[in-house]
Amino acid sequence: MTKGLAFLVCMLIERAAATLLGILLHRQFNLPRFGAAVRCGAAAVIGTAATNPAIWAGFSGLEGW
């Protein structure tokens, strides 16, 4: 599996899980279900996009070690 495909699969899985949590917890957020789902899904995608490349860069440096 290439890094790009692994990144895409990771983002899709995390987005789906966060969207489901947003739907289930919409009352605690005091938002409609759709709004909570969109916000949680977007937060998961942004977080994954920000952290995965940094982690890969760090682990790539450890590969030769």
C-alpha cells in the first residue's frame, strides 16, 4: 500500500467514526445532527491531515536507525 492510499484510507475511516460520534452526541454539542456530524467529521479530517505527514516524516528518519 502506498503512503497516499494509506493516508486516504486513514482519513476516510477517521471521518466516518467522527461523523458517527457527532450524530450520537449532537445533544451535548447543542447542535442539529447534521451540523454536529459535519463539524466532527471536518475536525477529524483536518487533524489527520495535519498530523500524519509529520509522523511519517519522523518515522522515516527512524527507518535507517
